[in-house]
Amino acid sequence: MSTLGESQPGCSGSIYVNMKGRVSMKKVLAILLVLVLSIALVACGSGEKTPQDDKNGGGTNVTATPGDSGNTGGTEGEELSYPIVTDGSITLTWFYPVMSPMWPSKYENLSENYAWTEIQKNTGINIVFDSPTVEMSDERFNLMVNSGQYTDLATVMDYTGGGDKAIEDGVFLRLNELMDRYAPDYMAILNSDPNNLRDATTDEGNRWRFCQVTEGLQLAFVGLMIRQDWLDDLGIKDLPRTYDEMYDVLVAFRDSKTEGPFHLTNTGITTYNSVSGGLGVASYDRNYFYVQKDGKAICSVATDNFKDYLKLMRKWYQEKLIDQEFYAHHMNGQIDFDLMFNDKIGLIEAQQIGSYYADMGMAPEGAYYEPTWGLVKNKGDKPRIGLNSSIVSGYGTAIFSTCEYPEIAARFLNYLYTDQGFIDANYGKEGVTFEYVDGKPVLTEFITNPDGMSVWDAYCTYLVSICSMRYAWARNDSEETLENRRKTDERWSYNGQFPDNMPINLTFTAEEGTERAKILSDIKTYVDTMTVNFIIGNNDIDKDWDTYIETLKSMGLDRLTEIHQASLDRYYNR
């Protein structure tokens, strides 16, 4: 059975929160957009797979007006022009799951979405969305695959067995030739760096998705945020950088501000290693694996470094430096809002955190958060922390094999990588949602100071949320915002210190994928449970550690490691 695969833990851009009643717009939008964009590609309606000649668009009226890109149509030298058709005769259907509960339900009526109306106008293509909730997305996708009743396009992170298997199963098209001929702007990005092309290509050399890419690489996307106003109140001048320094700060917060000031994630694991990375616990996401310099795949939650991390969290929990009910609190839930906006949190790992500040009227008077350093044992050390290492996302949009107009679908997707498509998706309609200032697009107060809604709601209602395939981290950056982003990059990325992250675009064979999913599911459940039990004291870390490791092995840890190693080896040989 085919599945959408695992969703990534929130891929957050850097944000700067000034809770004195003002939020740095760029930071919030960057976070929110990355989430949204990480899954935004397109889909084609069902029908018999009959390749059409792009010059006649399958019988549609094709314009000869030069497009914005100025690029040619691949090896045949055919110029791509937009709009693709002028008579409104082409409609593509797009399976686009709403992958985050943070997103408002704005997809049923897109008439007010200026980004989307501009894209449809400039391409001449009508889009109809099928957007299930995150809870229903796997079920809906599997139903499509099992029934053969496909949309035209589908935004997916994964397919059981990977892209090669999806092509072999006849579900998605192999896009190599279509991209080479009809997607010059997209291919220019991939060809600009050999790593980009590798990350967008399967082990068998197939390209099966248009991947979301970033306009320039921002290393930092997650990190610690601390209540700067509390530090000021306590006369603490320097941001804590070591475990000992953070311990002293949390003790001061506990004694003068609130019990349990560190809001640990409900699983007990700092997923992107802002806290655990200084102890050598490396992992890009909740799949737990990282890569040693010799290319060896290691499961981080089965190492002595992880044991040291658990001991530290146990100590902090015992001393009430950690929220005593952290295991019952979920990121992005109402409880988080209540804690953050009622002076209950002094330190939090910012993961998909932009949503917390969508409505700043909830913030206490004078409160503001500052990005701070990932923790290390000694000053000068650099932890393994989760950083972006590729502009190519693990999400992308595939074209179903039954799409009636695959060439048109490819041209449409390519538009989202052009300069004008970038403006449409990220800024919307000139004169309404943005203006050009000194030649650069700048969002208007229609978005930045909306009437009767939060900035986040305005952004989702009127702008991109569903169509930016080429995304720039920086937009409309004021001097204040640029400075905030600089600080966040510096403090969260440690000047470009890369962790030993597993590549985001590994692929697995069908057999590996099925086996991996089962083992990983069991291990994640067990690790989450035991991590909480170790921290709150239901299990003794020293006495029960060997049993913990033995249980992981009995669940298939060694086999899981073999699968990741095999996939990693193939990736390096692409």
C-alpha cells in the first residue's frame, strides 16, 4: 500500500519575537511560509495518459507572448511562454494535503487569495484543490492509489518504496524528459549545484517530483528562544551558552518568575538538538539517525550520549526547572499558548513557533523572546544541531500517470520557479498586497497590519500558503528585521557548523520502506515512552539502560540501522 510517508518535524525558519506588542514580520512569515511551502506542489486530473504536443496544448489556444523567464524549453530550444493557454480550457486537479493544524482552512474558496488568482491569471490554468486534513491525508492518498482514481497532481513527501517504486507501480510519471524540455527554470536551479540535482533524483536516476526549493540557504530553522525581559529584570547581561550557565538562569527563573520555566517538548526529546546536541546527540528529525564522518549511520537514541542527555533532563526535572507536566503538553496546542502568554515559559525550543505569535494581543505587557544559543559543555564548543544543508526540500509535487496534460502540468509547475511566479506566490497582487519600493517588492499594511485578523490569518487568506515552490527566506526585510535574522542565524547555526545530518532525500526500496516503517513505528513509540519515564523518574536511567537498549534491539534496531546505511550508501553513489 502506498502512503504519503512521514511528515517532517516542523521546518522552521528563523523568527524574532518582540512581545512588547510588535512581532518581527519577516520572522513570523518565514516560519509560517516554510511550513506551508514545504508541501506546496501541484496535481493533474484523471484521464488516459496521452502525451500532447506542447505547441498545441492538446487542442487548446496557446499564446505566443514571451514569458517572464526568458529561458528556452530544454534541449529542443523551445521557448516557454506564459500564459500557457488563453481560453481557460485547461483545469488541473491538485491533491494538496493540509499538513499542519496551524493552517487556517482557506482552501475551499480561493477567490480572495491574491497569490493564487495571479498565478492562475498569468498561466491561464485553472486549479481545483483536493485538500484533506493532515489526519486524513494518508487515508485519502491510499484510497486514490488503490482505486486508481487520481487527481492530476499530488503534493507528497514520500511514497512507500520511494519514487522509483511509484514510477514502477504506474502511479506517478517519470519526469526527467518533461522537466528537461518543459521546466527550464526548475532545472536551472537543480543544475546550479550538483548536490541540488542529487537531492532531487532517486537512486535509479529518476526525477519524480518538482521539489520545493529555497531562495538562498538559511542554515538556521529551529533553536532556543528565551525571555529576554526576564533576563533584564534579573540583571543577567549575557545570554547563557553552556549547560551550567543555562542551569543558573533556569534556577533564577524558577525562583523569581515561574516553576518549570523550560518548556520541553512532550516527547522529552529536543528534536533538533538545541539542548541535546552539545552532548553529542545528533539527529535531523524524529527518525533518530545521524551520520558519522566516516559515513556510518548511527541511531542517536541508542548511544551513551543520549543517556547523558536523559540524566541532565532528569536533574533539571527533579529541580523543577522543566515544566512538570511537559509530557502532557503538545507543541502548537492551546496549552502552549496558555503557558507562553501567561508568563509560564522562560525557555522553549522554537519549532514551528511562528504560529504562537499570530495574535500578539495575547502576550503579557512588556514580554519578549530573544533567540539564544544552542547549549554546549564548554564555551567555544559547537553542538550538533539541526540545520538546513540543502536548498532542495523533502517535499514535492508529482504528476499522476493518468494526467491528461502532463506537458502542460510541467510547464505550469515550472512557472512557480520563474521570477514572476516567485513574485506571484510570495507577494500576491501589486497595488493590493505589495508595492515595489526601490525595485523590490514590499508587503503592504493590507498584510502586515490587517483589519480584523492576525497577520498569520491575513497571510493565509490573501497570499501564498499553497503555491510557492521557490521560496526566499528574506522578504521585505527592514533594518530591524535583518538584524534580528542575523542574530538568529548566528546563534542557531553557530556560523555554519553543520551537524552530521542524514540527507533529507534518502530513498528506500519497496521492501526496505515497508520494513523500515514497521520497525520505526514501534521504536518511536517505545523511545517516546521511555524518554518520558526516564526524565520523570518512573524508570532509573542507570539500572534500566541495558534493558532499554536490549528492547530496542529486539524491536529491530540493528536491521533499521542496516536499512539506513544501505540507503545512505546509495545516496552517496548517485
